[in-house]
Amino acid sequence: MKANPISPTIPLNKDGVHHGFLKLPYSRDDSAWGSIMIPLTVIQNGTGKTALLTGANHGDEYEGPIALHELASTLKAEDVAGRLIIVPAFNYPAFRAGSRTSSIDKGNLNRSFPGRPDGTVTEKIADYFQRTLLPLADVAVDFHSGGKTLNFVPFAAAHILDDKATEEACFAAMKAFNAPYSVQLMEIDSEGMYDTAVEEMGKVLVTTELGGGGSSTASSNAIAKKGLRNVLTHFGILKGEMQIEPTVNLSMPDKDCFIFSEGDGLYEVMVELGDPITKGDLVARVWPMDSTGSPPVEYHACRNGLLICRHFPGLIQSGDCVAVIGVAEA
């Protein structure tokens, strides 16, 4: 297979703290021989496990980049046993634009795996992680939140897998992250996901949804920072004690957890995030935007549970996710 054009400007396997870039050549109107410079830190100290840490897989999600920038700027080599590969802005073009997808090719990095070495910018990034960085890793932590269009209760998540040994390791890492909520997550659009690429290699994956609305909060940033250190401590890469607090265990067992809008309109949420819901409860209303005197379309819960996700902006479009219901685990 053709070689990927991305190259690191720092060593990936040398002891010490190294700050640099993943350099992706990209010829464009304003820079004929230009490159996209994706920030990268590698911290290594002797032998041990390798953690691949990523934020801004979607560029409008900020808890991950904040937690990872702080980690990269504060850790010393002697703090680590093993190796950390830190990429705070996984989809760097999207991150710079503050958008979910790449500003260059509109690529959704989390739907672009395994990628192509001769494809678009987004496909090249995916291919480099698929073939170069992921094989080095024992565990991957990939931070997400709701971006500009969703808002979540803060949770860490792992997937139910056919490989039960990997599943058990992922669940243990999710519990170690110790977000206020822990979710056995069902994806409704899993084709090309980074998560799938990690899991199919038999690697441990922890992912999150830590808020949303196109920003972060003091609370969501603190959850990201604590959870990241907990996971690294769980794998013996950092020393110290994990900070463990109560968590609510949830699952998403089927498609009844999701509610979608069937028209455009003005979105009115009727239930607060984290509130309990009974099947049949009114979750949201969508009002017509272009006339008065007409009733709203009402959206009701299809099952009992908790509201763990809601549409965020005040206007909603047909096909948008209205809300997601999580089911409490015993």
C-alpha cells in the first residue's frame, strides 16, 4: 500500500518530553508547498503501556483539547511509566474552524476510517492513525461532547463487543474514568468510526460525551481532566490514586432510546437533562416558525429512563435528533 505523506517532526519512541507536529503536506492557493501542522506531544519514560490520547475528533468539542493541552504542558518524563501520544486536535482543520467537519474537505473524521493514504486531507489523517499510531497503542482515549448541535449529561462510554475480553477491558477503563454517568453506548451511525478501528484491533477504548452547545464549562473540563488521569493511573502509566466518586450506570439497548424530528421548527425542550422519564412523557415540542395559531408537534418518550441528550440550538430541522433516553442499570 502507498505510504502516508504525514510525518512526525519529533520521535515517537524516544525517552523524554517532545513537542512537535504531525506534518501533512497540503498544497493550496495561499501556500503552494504548504503543510497542515497538527500539534503533537510524545512523553516517554522506559517501558510500559502506550496511551493514544485525542481530542477534537469533531472540531467544535472542547473538553478534550483543554484537558490534553494541560496534560502535555505539565507532565514531566519522570511522571510517566510507558508512553503518551497526545494529539489535542485530532481533526485540526475542523478545530481551527470551530466546526464539526473539516473546513478543507468537509470530512467527518469519525466517519472516515480506515482512511486512505492518497485520499482527502481527512482520509489521510485517518489512515495515519489507522496504520501508524493505533498499532503502537494499548489504550485510546478519544474525547467527545455534543458540539454545537447537542448537549449531553457528562458521561464516559464503552461499547458492547463480540470480543468479550476487549469488552471487559473497555468497561473497566470506562469505570476508571469515573464520569458522573457511565454508558454502555449504542451507535446509530457507526460506519467508519475511529471507535470501531480501535476496537477491531483489540485495543482498549474509552470515549466520552461531556456536554455540548459548542463550548465547555468549568464542570465539564474538570470531569475531563480527572477522568483522563484516572484512566492513565488505571493502566499504570501515571502514579497515584484514582479519584472515584459515585456514577450512574446507563445503557442504550435499542433504537427506542432515540427521538428524531420529523419537521423543521422552533425547539422547546420539556424535560431537563438528567431528569427521569416515563414512557409516553412529553419530551419536546416543535413549533411552526412561519405562522401563528398552529399547535406544536409533540415528541414523547418511547421508554422509561433518563434524558441524557437533547438537541441544543433553538431551531431544529427535519431528521435532527430531538433527544436520547438512557436506561438505568441495576
